[in-house]
Amino acid sequence: MSSSASPPDPVPDGAAATPHHDPVRARRAQVARWTLLANRVGYLFVALAIAVFVIAFVVGFSATMATVVTVSFIIGCVLLAPSIIIGYAVKAAERDDVERGL
């Protein structure tokens, strides 16, 4: 029996690298979480814009209602546009890693 045992492998044989072992995949997972949050908040703002528009249509438009609709729709679009694109990029990168066996 030898006293100088080698340290355990960080990734066991036959196991795929998890985000905890691969810094690129860990960062990708973090970006995926942030894009998911931005998607949810963006869609929430778009839903708010639609709801306020419908309420304003029924009750009557005012400057405040128009401002709320416009601002919430712009915030929703600003959040959604990059988060959707980045989300697709993360999914494509993960799919590419799986296809290449990484």
C-alpha cells in the first residue's frame, strides 16, 4: 500500500462535465438563469402594457394611461429583445456541446 495516493479525478470516468466542473458551462448556466429572469420580467411588462391599454380603452384614455402603456411596453421590449437572442445562443451552445460529446 502506497502512502502517496493520487487525488481523486475532478470528473469521474464516464461522467459528463457538469456546470460545477466546467467554468464555461457554469457561466453559460448563469447567463441562462439571467435570461430566463429577463424573459419573465419582460413578458410581465408587456402584459402590463396590454392590460392597461384594455382598461384605458374601456374607461377612456388619459395622458397617464398612455404614458404607462408606452413606458411599460418599451421596458418589456428592451428586456425581451436581448434576452430572447441570448437565450437561443445559450441553447445552441449547449446543443453543440452535447453533439460534440463535451
